[in-house]
Amino acid sequence: MLKNDLPAFNGDDSWTLPMPSRYVIGQDGSILYAEINPDYTHRPDPSELLPSLKAIATRATV
């Protein structure tokens, strides 16, 4: 992505970067986990994601 592409990427004329985020979305479209943090260097601890991933695995085997 080039610097001049940022407004087109955002869908508006702002020069604001998108907010870093992570989602776990179930096959039914429900959001099982959402984490949004303006500090792109922060990563969630795996223990925060594990329950959501286990829920998906449980649904898949039923």
C-alpha cells in the first residue's frame, strides 16, 4: 500500500490508520472474541483466546 492509497483504503478522505484488532468469529457469524488496541505492539495472551477457540472446536464436533 502506498501512502497516497490510505484515503482510498479507509473509504474516506482521512489519513487515519485503521485500529489494530483481532477477532475470532464462529461459523454462524457470531463474534466469540474481540480485541482492539491502539498499540499495535500489544498482543493478547494466548490464554485470552483459548476459550473462544475451544468453543469453536466444540461446536464443530457436535
